[in-house]
Amino acid sequence: MGSLWDLVVLPLVFASLSIAVGVITHIYGLPPLLPTALGILSAAGAAFLWRDIRSKVTGKGRTAGSLVSHYLVTKVVGWLGRRQRGKLEADTCDVTRAQEETLLRRLRKNADTLYGKRYDFSSIKDISTFRERHPVTDYEHYRQLIGREAAGEDRVMLVQRPARALAGTSGTSGASGAVLLSTGDADSEFFMQRTTKFIYNPSLRQSEAGTPSIAPAFQVPSERDLLYLHLLFALRDPSVGTLESNFSSTLFYAFTTLQERWQELVEDVEVGKLSPSLGLGPRLRAALEGLLEPDPGRAAELEAHFQQGFRGIARRLWPRLNLVLAVDSGSDRIYGETLRDHYCQGVDLYSPVYAATEGLIGVNLWPQVSPRRYLLCPRSMFCEFLPEACPEAELPRPLLIGEVEEGRSYELVVTNASGLYRYRLGDVVKVVGFHNQCPIVEFQYRRSQMLNLRGEKVSEVLFLEALKQALVLWPGAQLVDYCCAESDILGDSVGGGDPHYQVFVELKGLRNLTEVQRYKLDQCLQQASAVYKSFRVKGSLGPMRVQLVSGGAFAQLRKHMTDSSGAAPHTFRMPRVLRRKDHAHFLVGKTVS
């Protein structure tokens, strides 16, 4: 195919350039030597550009148009990236000015709304006045206002209609049934190889007023089937260079699906048809199969790779693969570790951003550093900081971005582009340094994701470290997933006794745990937390109870939670502490020992 393009595409380019040069010569009466020289230089430049494209952009069966467009997009994005990095560097050198400009721009934009008039945004000229006039808020402060906006009432919180549908949160923020408005400004904050991006039906809610949803663009009805199709089209192309998703959990589930259904996928590649197990309508199936063609050679390659096992499978399937792009911090840490150590062994994993449904918070400028650290973006949100573990009854005045200290942890309070002001995000971060004047942070935990039956305040980071230590004492066990529940939400279903933690664990390589092995986790947590140990010694807390759940239980829980909450599967983050009784009882029903 390459020689054909050399013979066809380049002559067409040369012919076009010759015609253009001839027209210029005729119009301006140029001497013969000059247009000849221009023609030679132009043709040489086109030839060089084409060879550069062919050398840097690859892909099986790609047209010249797709190669050129891919190359140009990559160049443009690279230029934009360098431009934005320059702006970011400038902002970090004067972070207070950048923060104030960001805040005042948001206030001016929405000053003529019901909410803006309530707090007289039009008269606010500086950070100090804003903080004096506007309280620190949580989701309940906005619930009714968002409902009115969703029902079609104009200028409640935003001057313009939301750019797209209401976005369901992942469920770990502690706000039950939380949905947030999404604007073009918020979306714009997120920004030579082939990339496979795993993304699902965006379960964005349609408001009463018809706020548009992008769901119709996704015609595949189920997440399970769409994941299968992602894998199928990726497997057909050995030139894939990047695997990308919002969170590493999505890629983790992709590889576990690949491990379960590889024979079915290989058969589809071989015959160029879609598996009859996919729930697709006739027209959609025909349209998708029109993009396929039989490829017995590639199918044989794939089968040989799968027969070798799944450790390091990604690099064997895609020899050009050099990057996995997905967030692997916070609750996604265990999925990132599994990808790095097992499925994607030998491939760099880059966690690019720290973000939430509320918007972009920080960017990772240190790809190789672990734990992941992020530079706060001064023009994405106006940020304030509540000191960690401050009393709820007497919240102190939040600190500004220039007042935080290295080594201290804070809860983020944000003012964003979607109508939230001085909003308690619920995320606790640790300041680990500064880039110029701007803080660099590590995500620690979510305030709602803390085990706290007696005031012991065991964070998800602390609990995970204890669990990983216990895993070493469970020979052959590999952690797939886990979460906890405080015994009071389960009631009589777990028996009586002192308040305790109920721990649900999905393992590979181990079918059962002895009571002695289960108690190792309690001992490890006591070693990690002196406060937890003190409550255990006093008898205020009973020993935690560890329950093994069946294989795939957490994937089923994930679907159950997204179906009931409206959160998009590709933005869902598994809660490590279950706060709803039905979620905890769902896992009780999956317990095998």
C-alpha cells in the first residue's frame, strides 16, 4: 500500500503545486527562473512532509487523508500544549493575581443571575470582599437551585443554559443523588501514534428543560457490549501506541474482560463478523460489521499471544505501545498497580490530571514520580484550603493559595466555572512542594471515605496500606478489589457485637481464608493506626470481619451503583467506604466465605 501512495499521492501533490506556480507566474509576469525555483522548493517541501508523515504516523489500512489529518492534529495539539505550558508557568510566578482574575471573571459572568444578585456579585472587586460576603458551602446549598435550572428556569445560577446534560457525580463525595451543571467553560479546561480510548455511554441526565445530552452519539446500548467493541477494534490494529481512559479502573476492567472473552474476540477478528452474544440491533450490527473484514493472520497472532498468558499481554498485542494514559491515584491506585505490574508490564503509565465532576484541579508535570503529584491550575478554579481535621462546628476561615504550608494537609474549597462558590469538594490533599509560587499536591482521601465509628478517622490511604501488608501474609492472594462498611449500616445481617468494620475483598489465587488469616488484617491496621489500636484495646471497637466475595462481584456492584445513581461509567470511582445499606447488602449477597 505504501508504494501505491508514493506513486499516486506525491505526483498529485506535485501537479497541484505546479498548477499553483503556473497561475502565480501568469498573474504576476514572473521571470521563468523564479517560478521554476519555487516549484522545485515546493515539491521538495511536500515530499519531505509526506515522508515525515509516513515515518511518524502509522496504522493498518489507513488512508492518506487519515494519516495527514492525524499528523496535523498531533502537530497542532503539540503547539497548543507548549503554548498552554508557557501560560501556566507565567501564572505560577504570580499565582495570587491569576487566582483573583479567575474569581472576578466568574463573578462578572454570572452577576446577572438570581444567585449572583443574591450575593451582589457585581459589586465585588477583590478576593477579600467575596470571602466576607459568601459563605463556605456544600451540595445541599445548591440542590434546589440546580433543580430549578434543570427544570428550565433561566438565570438561576448561570447566565447561559448549561452546555450539556446534568452530570452525575461518582458517589464518593458524600452527597446523595448529586448532579451538577456542566458548562462550556468547564469542559474547555480539559484538553504520532494511534490511540485507543476506552469510554462508555456518558450517563448524563436529561433535564426537564431538555438540556442536551450527547448520549444519542453512542448507539451501543450496554456498557458490556461497548467495552467488547473497544477491545475488538483495538485488537485488529497492531500499531496502537496509547491506551487511554479517564480512570485506570476502566482499563483494568477492559483487561479482565479481555482475559475472560479472548477466544470470542479472536474468532471475530478471524471471520470479520461480530459475536452473536452482543445485544445489537440489525442496523447497528450491519453498520459495525461494515467496518470489519476477515483477518485470519492477525487472529493467529492474537491467539498465540493469549496462549502465553496475560502478564505483559499489552506490549505483546501492541508492540508499538509506549503509554497508558489514565488517572491512577486515590481510589484508582489498586487498578493502576495491577495494570503496571501485570497486564501492562513494561509500559509507562501516566496519570495526567487531578480532576472531578466539578472540573480540572491540577496537572501532573512529573510523570515518573510516585505517589502522583499535581500542580494546581491557577486559572481553572479559585481555591481555598481548610486545615485537615478542623471541627465541623467551628470551621476556621479557609486559607488562600498563597498561605498553605508544605507538609500540611487541607480540604479543598473551590469556586468553579459551573456555578459552585466556596464549595467544599470533600477532597483532602497534602502540599508536598511548590512550583514557583504554586502548590504541588498529593491526593490523600475523600472526607466522606473515612472509617470513623468512634472518632478514629481511618482514611482510605491508611486502610489500603494495612490491607497490602495483610496480603503478604495471605500466600498466593492477589487483590482484585475491596471496600468497607461500618457495622451500623448492616444491622442484624452481620450479627451483634461491638461496632466494627465489615471488609469485602475480592481475591485471585485464594479461595478461602482461615480465621487467623482474616485477623491479620485487623492486626496490620492496629500497627498502622495508634488511634484504631487504642479503641481496639479498650474494647470500643470489635475486630473487623473480612468476607471474601465471588469473582466479578465488584464489577457487578459498579454496574449496580452507576445504574442507580446516573453516574457515567467512565467517570465512576469505586467508593472504599459504603454509606448506603443497599450497596453493602449487595456485597453481602455475593459473599462466598
